[in-house]
Amino acid sequence: MVTFFSTRSGIKALGLVLVALSIFGCTLPCQVLPFPIRTPVPGIPTKTPAGAAPTMAPLPEQGQVLRLPGSEPQTLDPALVEDVDSSEYVVEIFSGLVSLNERLEVVPDIAEKWEVSADGKSYTFHLRKDVRFHDGKAVTAADFKYSLERVCDPRLASKVAATYLGDIVGVKEVLAGKAKEIAGLKLRDDYTLELTIDQPKSYFLAKLTYPTAFVVDKANVEGGGKGWYERPNGTGPFKLAEWKEDELIVLKRNELYYGGAPALGEVSYILDATLDMYEQGELDLAYVGGASLERVQDPANPLHRELTVTPELSITYIGFNVEKPPFDDVKVRQAFAHATNKEKLVTVFWRGSRRKAEGLLPPGMPGYDGAFKGLPFDPARAKSLIAESKYREVAGLPPVTITTIGSGGTSPYATALAEMFKQNLGVNVAIQQVESAERYYGELAKGRYQLFTFGWIADYPDPQDFLDILFHSESSAIYGTNYHNPEYDRIVGEARAELDQDTRMGLYKKAQALLINDAPCVPISYNVRYTLTKPYVKGVIHAPLTLAWLRYVSIQHKVD
């Protein structure tokens, strides 16, 4: 899932990553979370894991309100969600067959159990019979059939349908307009459905935790016009009560939620929030970045006791469009990689709040290799590679432009990168900044940018979500690079169907080494989130990726 820098007062940082305690400079009682990531068990699960549904706390007072910082979502339509900001709300308003728990395990959600066929290709899901849409209407298997086929309708033009549902037999035909129904989706009765995939894949269930597999109400969608999701009739623990563009989003408790009504009566997202608002008691939680980090990391500062440092499964990198000169030459891409001083970016630009990235997979992700080393910072080697390229010299390169997202002045990050390329390689790099996130990622997906900044946060804890989704040449989510290496595709393709986890992780290790040497991207940093939480807010889950967590939160006692 794409993630990016927020320009709103520096309150919200980009994603995060599992790093050593010393990297953070956080002295107790600040809380650092070495979030446990469990490597998937070998083979395919054949039955529902136990202990899936958490016990809900007794419902406290009705008027509990949680105030959070937020960002304007691109959409609240689960079928179209591509970014972290949209997903943050969608996972609270809607739900699906399965979900990830706080330990990042796939657990039952609307499906109370499932079985997997002996050949590992057919999944039979049994739905709970107590699930209701927000308006009280019962949810059945037919609602899931409608929802999944709607996502794949070519008229909707979902950019994520093929990525997250493409393993299901018949999805590609529906997306291509060759069929109306998904062949691999069968209804056995009102509360049982079967999904058949093209080959056994150990990560398939995890893919179903993505919003594309969430259930929507047909009457709500078809009766609400293009903006139906502004009044969504979901199944999640919260209902959308108010949405003022670029200002406020309010969620209200769903009293009918099948997991038990949440403790919170209301959650208000302030879309122009500042850290000052937290300090003045106008926010109950805040994300910290930029110059404020040093202050809150100081043990003498009262805010330090309210700080949690969360590792997250994410990566920041710069990407090259391999079809646009001069990056059509691998030696030029490698030259730019060797000219990138990642250590300086991490220690100076980000003030030590991140860790230098070597590969694409972040620490904590299954398949992460701590011994792996990427292309090192080496200006002399960078210049020699330009001489070895078909362009022969810097003067022979066509103009180079780096494109990034943001508003309110030139991006300091893009400026730092451009200065490095000038100083270390002798290349003048122009900066193009796109204000609209929707436009930026839309144009990126079309391969319009030559050199660009990018961030990705895991949808589920599996290397397939990084190495396959982002760089396999047939992936619908190959954002901006147009990378195509038959050997890379072969290795990643082999990993898809490999059920022995040690073998599969070995394949991803080979794929990552090949990718980094081909240099369609330069991994820059593994990222970290810094969160301040008021002491009276209990039950916050500081997860390394996007989860529905608000239903676990309560406000025990608030001191004005």
C-alpha cells in the first residue's frame, strides 16, 4: 500500500520499521515496540486458527470521544483503496471474510471458519449469521459475491483489483470484460461461499484482509451514485457520521457490530491537526516528526513518558523508469545508486530517526536478510559507471527530473537528493512537485515520471507484498519503474506456488539481490513512527501496518 509524506505541520511521519533500540535514542520510560512478526507456517492452513475473536471489554459510558489527527482520504470505497490515509478509515467502516489480529495472524472476521481443499486451491468460508450492515440488514454470501464482482467490473477501473484478487480463478476474465461473473466464486448456500485460486499460495488468505475483499451493500452502492461512499452502509465497528473535506471526519460507534459494540462512542479525526493541539489538550494522540522529535525524545521532557516508538513494515525508495532515458541503461541507474548517500540522509536529513535501507524488505518482514548489502555509496564508482554507459559522459545524459508529492514550497527531501546527484555525480536534477496524491500515483502508475520518490507499507507480512507486487513485470501495481527482467519474474513466480517456507524465503532472497543490482529503485530508509498518547487512552494497538484498532480503545479517565 502506498504511503507518503504528509505536509500538514509535520505531525504525521511516513511509515516505520523494526530497528534496534539504540537507533531511536529513546530512553525509558519511552516505549519502544519490537513488534513480533511471525513467519508464516510452512504449507497452507487447512482449518481456522483458534483464538481468533478477542474478548471485548465491558461497554463503558456512552459519550467517550477520541480525538485523532487525520489526513484527507482519496476515497472511502474499499474497491479503490490504494493508500494508507484512505485505508485508515475504510478498515473501521467496512470488514471482510478475514482480518489480521494484533500479532499479524490471519483470523476469522465475517467468516467464522473455513476449510481448504486437499489440493490447496479451494477455500470454503462459513459466514457468521449475526453480521448486519449498519442499517440492520443481514449480510449473506450473495453480498460477498456482489462485492467481489463489483471490484472486478472493468467499468469501475479499480487499480488494485488484479493485485489483491487476481489469484482467484476467473477474476482476470471479468477484469478484461470477457465474463460477468467470477468463475472461481461459488455460493453453496446463504452463508457459505467457495473461492478457488489458480494454484496453492500460502499468502492467499492474507490478501483477503485487504479492503478489495470487504463486503459492501448493493443497495447503498447502486442507490448512492458516484459519491455513495460519503454515506456508506458498512459492517465495521464504526459508522461514518460526518466528513468535511480537508477539515474533519467523524466516526460513530456501530451498536450492531458483531464483535461487540466498541467502547468509544465517537472518533473525531482533525485533518489539519498540529502537535500544539496535543500539548493543549485538543488531541488525545499525535504523530511526531521533524524538529519536534528531539524534544519528545528528551527524558526530561514530560511528553517523553507519552511517547511510543513503533517499528513498521515499510520502505522509502527512489524509483527509476527503466523505459525513460537515461535510466534505460542499467549502468546509469547503478551510478545514481552509488551517488546516493543514504547514511547522510538518515543521520542528517532525518536526524537519526530512521535506519539506512540496504534491501527492499524491511526488518521484521519474513525473508529479511540482515547481512544483505546493497549498492554502496561510492561517488568514484558512480562516475565510472556513467563513462561505461552508452551515454559515455554526464554531458551526454538527457535532462533529468525528480518528481515528488507535496505542496507549500519545494520538497526538502527532493532537494537533498538533487544536491547529492549534483555533488557526487555532476548531474543537474530538476524538481517537479505534484500537490495531489491522487494525481501523483495515477500518473506514476502510467509510467509518466522519469525519477521519483516512493513509499510502501506492508498490506500483510509477506515478502510477496513487496518483491512481487511492486516489481514483477506483470503486476498491476508496478508503480512507475516499468521494470522487466525475465529471470526476476521467474524467481518471483516460482516463489508464489512454493509451500516450503524456507525454500520460498530463499527464492525471495535471490530476487532481492537481483533487483537491487538491476537498480530500478534505490532503497533509502526503513521508517519509524513516533506516537504520543495521553495516559487516559487505553488499548491503543501500535501496529507495523494498517489494522482496525479503534474498537479496542477506551478512555478510562480524562483529566482536563
